[in-house]
Amino acid sequence: MNKIFNPKPETWSAILERPTKTVDDIEATVKEIFKEVQKKGDDAVAKYTSFFDGATFENIQVSKSEIEEAIATISDELKSAIQLAKSNIEKFHSAQKTDKVVVETTEGVYCWQEKRPIQKIGLYIPGGTAPLFSTVLMLAVPATIAGCNEIVLCSPPDKKGNINPAILYAADLCGVTKILKVGGIQAIAGMTFGTKSIPKVYKIFGPGNQFVTVAKQLATQFGVAIDMPAGPSELLIVADDTAVPAFIASDLLSQAEHGTDSQVILVSTSLELIDKVEEEVQKQLDVLPRKAIAEKAIANSKLIFVENDETALELIDEYGPEHFIICTKDEDFYVNNIGNAGSVFIGNYTPESAGDYASGTNHTLPTNGYAKNYSGVNLDSFTKSMTFQKISESGIQNIGKAIEIMAEAEGLQAHKNAVTLRLESCKVSKTL
């Protein structure tokens, strides 16, 4: 890992740069596949599934019998773990429900807000060497709680045309309405335009590689919303001498093993801790099954020493980490003052892995500094707020004159007239 000591603020931007490709590098490929899926539908999806995943089959929809066969292969131990995680995620996201807000802004003028579910949701779940069945829980559970009518899940198949059994189990458990064997750019394009086999959705959720990330961003140009711009996983830890070096190292590696383009950073006011964590990282790295992946990610990562908590906080807010772990004596300083972070983990016994799986919070979070202006996925991500208003005869008389004046000042005579007619009607009714 790269050690950096007391970096000057003017160097922070360069030091904290993410190891990701620019959109320009891959946008041409994404656009080409989008155009082909839009034009040729399932034929294009099948072509790219064969090309990228090496899988060829007639029906991309997972059947009920396939789901049942997959569930039979899952151990009772894993099923129990998934059920526990689902229960905690349900509890946390159910608590996020809000009541209808009703206000009488002026006598006779009633305004209210209600939340309604987004009717058609698309979930993208990565497969491969790290099939993220946990992400199924994080997305399908709140979608179900929100009341989304249609929950479509796309996940890349293996060469035999199968989706990981744990993904299928979690999807079935959480109420996913349709599961499709399709991944990558072609899955996002399919959910964007709709094909004979893939329903068109209103909003797409889920992580993926940089090609999937760019594909999701391109989908927004065709009227489909996305959860957030997202990229490779990242973690920043702030720690002092009260932290346990082995714990810190394990957390750094837990994110580093996600992918070679992941980034992990330790910011510390203790030189001794930095040295101990570096030793622990190497020790734990040597025995990891995904050592080759984690090793490359660690090469992109930093150990940063700063003199005090105030400087550390300023640097962390500049970075805006996806995951932020606090292991310091004065943890309240960071908890109370952090402005930019996707999800915060506090204390030596709160690993980032807890949020990834079973504590109850959502692990679909903003990366690449988007924590400065985006929230992580929550119950509201699956709803939209609708406002209503009802104005009585007395109410239009109370606010009508103000509307007329404002409309005329903006040169919108028809707006004014819509009120004037009603006010005149009120005068007539009073004389009757």
C-alpha cells in the first residue's frame, strides 16, 4: 500500500483519485450494444450472451422447476443465514415508511403528499466468481415492502445456462416476479427498451462492472431512471491507537477482494497503527483465496497519516467514501460531523461486512464521490412522492388575488384567467 504523510490540501484531489476508467473509454461499446438490442431485441440479447458469457439457450426466463431444483441444492445453514438477513433488512426498511402529510396552507386550501410505488422495477445482480445473492435481498425486500407490482431480475448465466442457486433462492424468497438469464450491457439495454422476453422497466437498480455502470447511465437517456451512478467498491477507515490492527486490515481486504479496481484507504493519526495495519494486510492477504484480485486493489490503495482529527475529517469529506468505518477514541466527533459518506460503521466490532449482509442497512451505495450528492438505496428509492391539492370556494377567494397578480407579472394571461373566472363565479354565487 502507498504510504502518504501529512499531504497538503492542494494535493488531496490527486491522492484521492479513483482507479477507474473514464466513460469515454467504454461508451462506444455500450452505445453499439444498446442500438442493436433496441433494433433486434432478443436476437441481440442472445448474441451478446453467447459472446460474453459463452452460454446459448432458447428460453432466457428461469422456470419454476429450475428455481425448485436450485433451492434443493442450498444447504439449510445458508438458507437460515439468508432468512436472518432478510428479516433484519425487512425490519429496517419497513421502519422507513412515512404517513401521508396533510396541510391546510390557507383556510380552504388543502395540500397533501402521498408516496406511491414505482410499478416496474429492474434488478441487476452480478454473477461470476462472486454471485451477489445478498444484493437480491437489498433490492427485492424494499421493492416488495414499497408495493412494486413488477420486479424483474437479470443475472448473467454460467456456460451451462444456469444462474447461481443462491441468487434464485433469494429471489424466490423475496418476491421477485420474473428472473432472466441475461447479464452485462445487454441486460440493461433489454430492461431499458423491452424485448419479447425482457419487460421494459421504469427504474433499474443494482451494481455491476464499469460497462454495466455506463449502460445504466445511458439508460437514463431513454426515460429509465436508475438508483445512482455507481462504480467499483471502496472503503475508507479512520483509526487511531484504540483500533485493533487485525480488524482494520480485515476490513480493508474485505473490500479489496471485490475487484482489481476497488480502492481502500486508511486515514490515521497514529504512525504506529499504520505500520501494524500494513503488516496485518500482508499476513492476511497471503491466505486469501482471492489474493490475486485483492493484491491488485491494494496496489491502488493508500495509508495516509495526518496530524489531527480535524484534518482527517476534512480529507474524508473531500473523498466522500462509499463505506466509512470509524475506529477512534473520539468517535462522536466523526459521527456528528461527517457530511459525505454512503454508510457509516462505528467501533471495533462493526465490520463493513455486517452492512453488506445482515445488519439491516442497505449495501447499495454511492461510489466515486457520489456520496456528496446521492443517498444509498432505501425504501424511498422504490417510491415516488405525489402531491395533491383541493381548494374550496372560500380557499380560491383567499389566494386567488395573489395568483392573478403573479400570473399577470409573468405575462401568462391564461393562468390569470383560470382564476379570474372562478373568482367571478364566487361573486355570482354570493348574490344568489
